[in-house]
Amino acid sequence: MRGGELRHDAGSGDTADRVAVREPQRTVRAGGDALGAGDNGVGVAAEGSGRGDASDCAAAAERLREPQRAVGSGRNVARETDTGVAEIGDDSRGGDPADRSAGTGSEVGEPQRTVGAGRDGGWPGNASAGVVGCITLVNSNLRLDVAPALGGGITRFDWRHDGALVPIFRPCVEPCSDTDPNQLACYPLLPYSNRIGNGHFEFSGRAIDVPRNRDDEPLPLHGDGWLGAWEVEEEESARVRLTLDRRAGEPYSYRAAQTYLLDGATLVVTLDVENTGRDALPFGLGLHPFLMREADTELSAAAGGLWLCGDDWLPVRHVPAPPAWQFGVAYPMPSTLVNNAFTGWSGRTSVMWPKRRLSLTISANTDYYVLYAPPGEDYFCFEPVDHPINAVNLPGGGEAHGMTVLAPGEKLTREFRFAVERTGEVGRRRTRAGVGAKARGRATAR
């Protein structure tokens, strides 16, 4: 069991840990296009400076709460049947393919120049900064675009190679003030992940009511960190720290921070949350990245079990992971819908894109993940989290299922790492070296 860092005020404290869950709801703006880019990939142009109009940034947080036209993604295909056996199969209740996201190209031209402290200008086909104030972090290996006004989320995360940008996360094509969070490349999950049954739970003899936070969702979902406008506290060329003040929130009163750091070929995301309320409550953290999916994408993410969900997406029963979903070695992505929380995770996962000759290693100090893999889409979600869906209402409560009880003034910290690596290069260099040595040997023999 790996622990998050639990702190009281400025001091260090005992370690905490764990947990899981979450399946995203794919939505599109009313009258707008679905997620993703056009068939011809993502457009790129020269970068400029500045974050855009502050009024647009402020409007983003409010518009995120407006009703969204949901695109049906089907229900969870791993369910409990009448016989008590896990049923795994395709679910035909998906949305109209015309409403689904169009594919994005696997490579994008590199911006011609980087300005100042990594701030991004507007792009044709990817208007990052001109509308929502995206901040761009760049080093020799990676490029990251962050939108503070859009839940502090990521709009794109790319590998830089041979003058091209290769998307690792599915890029948000045209981030703007009314962009839905599920169109982003990644967003934070806090102060809890996924749904809370009936918007209610009991804790320490108190009845806790959690309000709905989306007009298109019947239950509270993912807390409110992903729906707020974050403030930029620190900014450098390869690092940015954002903060969110929710001290007026109910029942969760908190302050949060997330730090994005490019460390060589690794993106490091650190989430912190501090309980600023009058009473102790269970808190949880996680990330919700949308990863690129191609025909040959493979996943290695060993887990011991998973939670079956009912039609309301709440957990029904915990079962061992079926053979097709054990992901102990590099498995092809499932052809049927997967939308489940997995337990007993090692804290380390690998995603492989053989044709791109790229791999991504995801690591976190959590024991759970949620895998959402809709068939036919150009993305899937691997979400490292520290508690299962509706953990606060499972037997034993949230603390027994990975959540961390924070007393007033205590903090919880978790770290998530995404390391990109070029694969096959060593083997090709060795092959070329071997061929060259043989050629030199033949020349000497003559």
C-alpha cells in the first residue's frame, strides 16, 4: 500500500493512501462538434505571447456548469447478472457515431518559436491562449498546455521528436470559454473522485449532503476542482503551480494546489488539498487523462480485481479481474466497452504505441485505477485514483476504501508521473552497428 503525504499545517505527518474509480461522460457542446480534431489532424501555427482576455477566463468556470448535451457512451459492460456472475460483453447503447469525436493525427508540426516563459499564443485549429489563457511548458522532450480557467486542466501533452509534436494525451482542439471538461486532455479529481450515491453519506455520526455539481448529472461527480477557475501562483518555462480556494464550499471547504513539472521526458503532476473546514472529512485525489488510442495500442496494468457497477454507475460487487481484463502483460485494448474501477494496482502502468515506437509509463502512489475504453474512439482513459466509486457509502466508509480523513488544517498530497520513452531505438542502433561491423570485416578479408 503506497501512501500519499498527509500533513498538518506546515509540518510533515503520517502517510495516507489508496483508491480508485471513474468513468467519464462524453459530452459535446449544444450545436457543436464532438470531442477531438478533424480527420486531417490538428492544425499548428507559430506561437505568440499572452494568456488572452481575462473576461473569457472568468466566464469559463461559470459556463462549465451549464447543461451539456450528453452523447450516449453506453453503460458499463461489466455488471452483476442474475446468477451473480460478472457479465462482460458489448453494449449497444452508445451514441450516434456522428456525434462522437473525430480522430486526431498522430503527429503535429512543431511550433516555429516559443515565447517568454513558455506561454502559448493562439493557433489556427488549436486556439490555446487567445481564448482561455493557456500556459505552455516546454523542454527538449515535451510540450504541455495548461488552461487555469478550465479546471486547471491540460489541453495538450505532446512528445517532441524530429521537429514534430506527437500527442500523448488526446488534444483539446479548440479550447474556449465554453469548453466542457471532458473535451480536455486531462483534469484533476478532488476532493473526491466519481459519484456519491444519493448525494449523501454518514461520517462520525453526522449526515453529510453533497450537492449535484452538473445539470446533466443526477449525482455529484468528481468534486468541484475540475469545474473551477484556478489561479497561477508560480510560473517558469517548465513548471507551473496553480491554486484553488474553496474555503466557502459546503460540505467540503478546502484549498488545493496542482503543480505541473516537465522533468526530462517525464510530466510530474502533484496534487495537494488542505481541509479548511471546521470538521474532519474523508478526502480523495486523482487524475483523469484522456490517452491517445490507435489500432495497435497496448496496455499493461496488472490489477487484482474490479468493481461491478449497476445502471446508476455505482458499485455493486467486487470480483476478481476476468482473464481478458487482467492486463498483466501488454494486452491489446479491449474491443468491448470497459468502464470499471480496478483494485490492487501496483502503482505502475505501461501504454505502448508500437507503430509510433513510443511508450508511456504511468506511476502514482495510489492502489486503484479506473479504465474507460469506449470502442471505436480515438482515446481511452486510464485514471489513477485513491478510492473507488461511492467509497463513502461502501461498508466501512471512505477511510476503509482508500480515502484519507483530514482534520481541519491537515493536507493530503499525491504525485502522478507520466514518462514518455522512444522504443526500438536501441535495437535499431545495435542492428546498424552489427551490419557495419560485418561490412568492415568483409572489407578487411578482401
